[in-house]
Amino acid sequence: MLIINGTAELIQDNQEFTKGTRHEFTMFSREMPFEQQVTQIEAYLVKRGWDNIEVLSNGVIENAKEVTHNILQQAFEKAKKEGFAVTINNQPLT
């Protein structure tokens, strides 16, 4: 499973976040390698109202046990089923 960490700006109105704010995200992709997934990753985030995406790091998780945070575990499981999943940090970057 591919894991991607980065930031993105909210470009659409949203009940949870303020348009124009930038947030950190963690994303999982069932498909690899990263270089072949960039277009799909961008489309997935843009469809959900996020753009101006900056990928800070990416890597591979071999085993679900490597993911210890509950929210990230849920996203990992969702990506196993659906192909992609993303979590957005509630606090905007300043």
C-alpha cells in the first residue's frame, strides 16, 4: 500500500473546513508506484475540493500493523477496498 503525505488547499466550500485554507493530508493508494499514480491522486483530491497539492513524502506500507493511529487504520482499510482513501488534518496550516 502506498502512503502519501502532503498539503492541499481547499478550493470549494465545505461544512468542515474554510475555503482557501491549507491542510496536511495523509493518503493511501492500493496501486503503486507513486510516479504512476500522480494523476489519479490529484484527480481524487480535486474531486473532493482540494487543489494546489504539495506531496511532501511517500512510501510503501507492507503490513497494516505498521499503521498505529486509529483514523489512519480506517483509511488504510478503506483504500484496500476502494483503491484510495485520504485523511485531512482538522487544523489548517498557518
